[in-house]
Amino acid sequence: MLPEAKAIGSVAISLLGGDNAPGVMLFSSRDAQHYQPGQGTQLLQEIAQMLPGLLERWIERA
């Protein structure tokens, strides 16, 4: 998934658009403690819900 990435310590991943996801959104950090299982995911979920629509409008303008 990240062929040129080195020394990834932690990741946060979410399906874009929910259950019928056209893709994934992934954030990575070299810090192993940056993303942790107990962290809240509300912001990540909201971005993942909004991003497909924003990308679609951006592509339509091109």
C-alpha cells in the first residue's frame, strides 16, 4: 500500500464513503505512539464521509 514508505510506526485508516467504499484514506506516522487503538475516530470518520463528494466535484471541474 505504501511502497516507498519507510519506518512506519502507526497508521490510521478509514473507508472512504462508508460501507460501499470506493477507496481508503490512510494516515501514517513514524511515531509508534502517534495513532493508538483507544483514540477517538470522529474526525477521521467525518473526513472519510466528506472526501468522496469533494473529490467528485473537484474532478468534474477539471
